[in-house]
Amino acid sequence: MLSPAIMRSNALSPMQSSGTTAASTTSLSVLPDAAKLVFRGKTEAIEAAGAHFGVKPSLEACRFAAVGGRSVYWLGPDEWLFQAVNENPIEVFGGMSAALQGQACSLVDVSHRSDGIAVAGPTAALVLNHGCPLDLSLKAFPVGMCTRTVLGKASLLLSRSEEHVFHVDVWRSFAPYVWQFLDEARSLS
Amino acid sequence: MLLINCPYCGPRPEAEFANGGQAHIARPADPMSLTDDEWAAYLYMRDNTKGLHHERWRHANGCGRFFNASRDTTTDVIKRTYRMGERPEAEHQGAKP
Ligand SMILES: [Zn+2]
């Protein structure tokens, strides 16, 4: 288990103040750090995990569920991401793994792997489409949808929390690139 | 951009997928009983189909799952995608399954 002494800084913290000055209707902001656990297992285990976490995981493909600062993202037919904003990863992981004792599943703490960006504004979908080939219309990508996809050269988890608000969860080493990509895109649109 | 129908996520852009080569190649149950030529054939020899070809794809930047696709190699049209463990549809079995 990771020592609490090992702290890390958000890979995006230097980016926040370095945006373009171009007027844009789309805003970029760094999302708060969160505890993030990747779960893989069958139905019985995911139900137990959801009951402990306090959020019922979606069994439907490409959907997330949220209660307060806690959310569960469908990643694959047997794979979910549990996210708890501003919570201690060690405590969240400890509680989850205790609740899953005896279940056939895997649980991995990936809290330090990725950082989050909120892309908000009436042209947020257009900005994302500069590098993401998905159809981001409300019909094809409704509020409550999430999926791993690509943006430019990076792989990331994209979700839509409101009509005009998307969240991007991207691995640390790609985070500055994605931020700059989106920042440039929003200055063009 | 070409759309590929992931059996889990639905139609998605080609850029999210990775090709995994010919499908339905079973690993020999007892490799030790094979000759070197037979083992080499299992490892390396693949069909070079002109027409309908059953192959593996992975939704690498999506759900991450492998699945199968029946693709026409002359037109690049994917006739059908289906999950691992399933067989190609009878109407598409003209080519080697
Ligand atoms: Zn998929």
C-alpha cells in the first residue's frame, strides 16, 4: 500500500494560470483531486462494491452514476471506476477492500494516475471535437454518459455531467498536452 | 471516419480500435506433441483472404475488450461484429471460420 507520506502534485497545477488570453465561451478548469479505484469483477461483486460505496454502479454500457462527490463510471462490461472527490485514497481503498473480502474481483488504487479537467460552455462539445472523433451531440452522447476515448494523441475518460459541461480524466503525463490542446481549440472556436 | 460496432459500446470511430489479427485460431491443446513445422504454422501462418475475413479487434480506447469482426478485405466493409467465444454467423461462414 502507498505510504501517506508520498504526496504528489497535480500535473495541471502549472497550467491553470498559463491559458490563452483569447476570449472564449468555453472555460477550462482543473478538477479537484479524488480517490480513484478501478474495479474488475462480475455482477455479484460489483453490487457489493456499489452497496458499500453508496452509489449504484450502472450495468448499462457507457453510463456513470453519482451521489454527491462520489461517482461510479462504467468502463467495460466487467470494469468500473470508483471516484470519491477530495477523499483520502488510502481510506477509500481500505474500506472498499474490506467490504469486498471473499469476492472474486480486483481492486486497484489509481488515484495518482490521472488528473481531471472540466470543459464547460455552450461550445464545449465543439472544442472537444477538435481532437475527439465521437459524436458529442446530446442524442448520441447524453448527460450521464461516460467512455474512454481519444483526444489528439491521448487516451482519456470523457463524461458529460451537464448539457454544456464535460469532464476529462487523463493520465498525468498526458494532462499538460490535453490541457494545451483544449486551450488552443477553445481559442479557435 | 469508418465506424466499427463494438459489441459492448455500439458504433464508434475506427481510431479507438486496434486490429488483433485473424480470429478463431485455437492454441493446440498439447504443444509438446507437435512437430516444429506444426508449431510454426500455429504461430505464424495466417490466411491472406480476399473477401470475407474473420478477425479480432480490440476496443483499445474504449471498453478495452477484444471481440471478433467479419470484414470484407476487398471493400473494408465490416459485415458483423460478435463477442469472444461466439462463432461467425452461418451466412458468413463461406470463408474459413
Ligand atoms: Zn467497446
